[in-house]
Amino acid sequence: MDVVEKFSVTPFPFGDLNRTKLDLPFALDGDIRIDSVEGLLKAEHFSVWKDFIASDSIDLFEHAKVGLVHEFQSGHITGKDEEDSKDLLQKAFLCLRVVKPTRARFSVAQYRRMKAGGIDVFSVVWPAITRMNLPESEVLNHIDSRDIQELKLLWPSFRRLRETGLPHLRRATRYYETGYDALWDVDLQFTTWLMGIEALYSEGDEPCTVNTIKSRIVESVGPNTDIYSQFEARNLYAPDPVFVKDVLDDMFELRDRFIHGAWTPKSWIDKPKRKAISGGLLTWPDVLREAASFILRAGIKKQLLSTINSV
């Protein structure tokens, strides 16, 4: 059987390469790298799909500058090797979202090099959703060289999650991703992230008390950790820190209200907390949603690091 050299590409937003200190290609491990893909994928490579897919989905590939790239070999007929490559890049993309969430939607284009030159795109995973509903403190995020270094640190542990015997950590990452990739309603998104927090800090098959969960969050993330520590525009929109210790009680109260069919207290909505990027003011429930995402992400990172250090 002839062996064909093939590539899978997942684009993601990266800051200005001219201003960041990242030499490309940048290897994550033996078979995945971060590389420039600018000008690689053109609209004509997707002509077979153009009548069935929104133009902005094709633009996602055509305008991509940097991507996760997996290089592999298989026969002319597509099968398990191609599916395994897609799954691997989806896992790496999720790990990147744990490092820092952005507006990027997961997608994959697979191509092979032609003997006559050029490439042949033979398979595409299009974005599952047309838009994402990120917390306001995350909408300006972009990936930079520090995030790539953190991805390299976390990736080996994240890649082995299925084999490490940590089901609570796997459940937490699944709830984390579901909140971003499958939910538009803010109440369902917030509740799902709280499910992830409880899964992460229960650390077993039986539920823990809320007070136990809170104490484990404080121990892991830190009571005086500012939830806006990674906010790209915090000097403009969040000059005052919001500490983990100050959001925990209200986070769980809001979760309880949602799952019992109630809405946020009017006094919380009537109390603006900070300026919004989109204009106007954000209220306390909006801040609690930002806190839920931050705490779940920080907790996942902490446990991934602990598995690295225990090896």
C-alpha cells in the first residue's frame, strides 16, 4: 500500500507575530506543532463545499495565519488515521482553551501534498456553532507566546487524561468546554461551569458539601486571586480587583436559584459592578459568570500541573 504524507490544520487567533517572541514552527511534542499557515488554505481548496457552508466558515481557513498542525502518514483511502488526527487536534485545541479562552471555534482542514505541486484538501470539520457567547472579560483575548509556553507545559498531562485515572478532572474539562462550545444561554452556561467546579473539587463519585467545595477552591486557586488577572483590558474596564473569596457565596447561591427555576435577585441586577466593553455597565451576575469561568479554568490548570509534578 502506498503511504501518503498528510496534514491536519486547526487555526487559532494569535497576536502579532512581528511583536511576539515565538519562533515557528514550535513543537508541542513529536507529532503536533504550532506553525504559520498564512496563505496555505485558499477558497478554491474548499470549492466542493462552498454551496453548503457559510462563507465565514471558509474565511476562517483562508484568513488563518497560525494553527495547530498534525503531520501523519496513511494510505490513499481515508479512515482511522485521519479520524485519530482530528481527535488529537480537538484535544490540543481544548487544552489551548484551558490556557486562555478566545472567540476561536474548533475546526480542522486535512490535506495532502500533490506530486504536481500544491495541496488537495480532502476533509474538513466545520465549526459546530456560528458564534460563541464568552464572558465579557474574555472577548478581547488572543493567544500570545506566553500562552504557547503554558500550552507546551500542560499538553503532555492533558493528552494523557484518559489514561491517568482522574475521572473528576475529565468531567470538569468536559463541562468547561460544553459551556463555551454548546451553550448560548448565560444561565445554562453558568450552571454548567458550576457543575464543572463541583466535579473538579469533589474528587470522587459522591457529591461533597458546598462548604467543602468552597474550601477546596480557596486552597487551590487562592482567596485573594483576582479573577481579572488575565483580562486584556482590565486597566480600562476593571480597575478594581474582584477576589475569589468575595464571589464564592454568591456564585453558589445563583447556581441554586437557576436550578430551582428562579432568576437573579433584582438587587444584584440593579447594582452595576464595572464598565462593559460593549458599552454600558456590567452587573453582579455578569461578574459571577466571569468568575465561574475563571475559577474552573484555574482549578483545571492547577490539577494538570500537579499531575506533571507527581510524575
